[in-house]
Amino acid sequence: MSAQLERCEREWQELEGEFQELQETHRVYRQKLEELTALQTLCSGSIRKQKARLRNLKHALQRLYLNLVLGNVNVTLLSNQAKFAYKDEYEKFKLYLTIILLLGAVACRFVLHYRVTDEIFNFLLVWYYCTLTIRESILISNGSRIKGWWVSHHYVSTFLSGVMLTWPNGLIYQKFRDQFLAFSIFQSCVQFLQYYYQRGCLYRLRALGERNHLDLTVEGFQSWMWRGLTFLLPFLFCGHFWQLYNAVTLFELSSHEECREWQVFVLALTFLILFLGNFLTTLKVVHAKLQKNRSKAKQP
């Protein structure tokens, strides 16, 4: 009997010791949890501050860009009617210039085989993309939601057109000239289709209250285009891979024994950047939309 009591007493003491250890472990756990919660709160606050500062920096850079280009001019549109009118003018500008660029590329490719006409065409491209970046910055500063790669795309295209404009006439230029003009014709045709059908799609979505009145057409594919505009995807991917083909051609020409122009290698890199940006952005949108559709299909 005494042996059983001693055994029970030992077990009780062991349980008491384990309970004290558990209490200590729980105290340490609570302390660490409080420290972790404090760190999470601190990190979340820092992330919010960083995002706010990045947004402010982005707006400041856009205002700086506009001030550098336009001077000290107030570009804030006060009424919604004025904002929508400016956006509509922007869309018409893109559509009309796309038609002009298409006609210019066709004329240079099949009729006007002169360097001076090529320079006029390339200068028109530089002016077109520069004007787009300015107008887009004004629209963004007034609440338009165009963002990401489709904004950067026009800056890269401006740089590419400027390099093409400075490329002197010669054997290497002539080897790439027809390919570039054919690409410009195809790109203008695709852009015309995009602008024409995107405007109609945006008009319907705005009427249904699903899109903002300052949403713009873009030279790519976005999630809101999934219904009704997926037929454009093969044309877009064809244009993306043509940009890759241009990059490969220019890389090969840059290693030609008679190549002396720095523009060849720079243009090859620029076309490669355009391909990667356009292709990966479009692929990301399509993948995200397919994943979303699969998730909806699995829901009861």
C-alpha cells in the first residue's frame, strides 16, 4: 500500500514538474507570439508606407515629366466631362495616327524606296510615341487606370524609333529595312483592329457599369477583353514573335563583318525587351484569366 502511495506521489511530482515546464513553455510561446505580432504589425505598417511613398514618387515623376515637356502648365482637368472629352480625343488620335502610319509604311515598303522618306516615317513614329506618353501621363494624373507594362511600352517604343531614325543608310540598314517596314505594316493593322474593337467593348462595359470612364485602349491584352476579344490573341502573339524575329535578325546582322553601326546591337536589345515585356504580360493575363475561370467552374 505504501509502495503504491509512493509511486502515486512520484507521478504527481512528475506531473507537477511537467506542468510547470508547460507553463514556462506557454509563457515563452505567448511572449514570442506577442513579439511576432508586433513585428508583423511593424512590417505591415512599413509596407503600407512604402506603397504610399512609391505611389507619391510615381505621381511626382509623372508631374516632373510633364513639367519638363510642357513647362509649368496645370494639366488637371476639373470636370468629368473635360476628362472624358480628353480621353476620347486621345483615342481618336491613336486611331487616326495608326491609319497614317499604316499608309506610310505601305508607301515606304512598296513605292518610296528613299532614305529621306524612311526618315520621315521614323520621325513620325518618334513623334507619335512621344505624344502618347505625354497624353497618357496627363490622363493618369487625372485618374486613368492605365498602368504597368503598357505605359512603359510606349517609352521603349519611343527609344526604338529614335534609334531607327539615327541609323545611317548602308548595307546593314538595307538588309533590315524591308523586314522592319513589313513588321510596321502588320503592327499597324493589329493596332487598328485593337483600337476599333476595344473601343466598342469599353463602351458596352462602361454602359453596364463594369469599367471606369477613363479606361483606355491598349496595345495588348487585358482581362476585361476576355469576353469578345479573344480572337485578337493569335494576332498579338504573332506580333510578339515577330519582334523576337527582328531581335534575332539584328543580333545576326550585328556580327556581320561590314557592320559598324552601334544602332544594330541596340535595336536588337530593344526589340528583345519589347518581345519579353509584351509576351510575358499577355501570357500572365491569359493564365490568370484561365485560372479564375477554372476556379469558378469548380464552385458548386
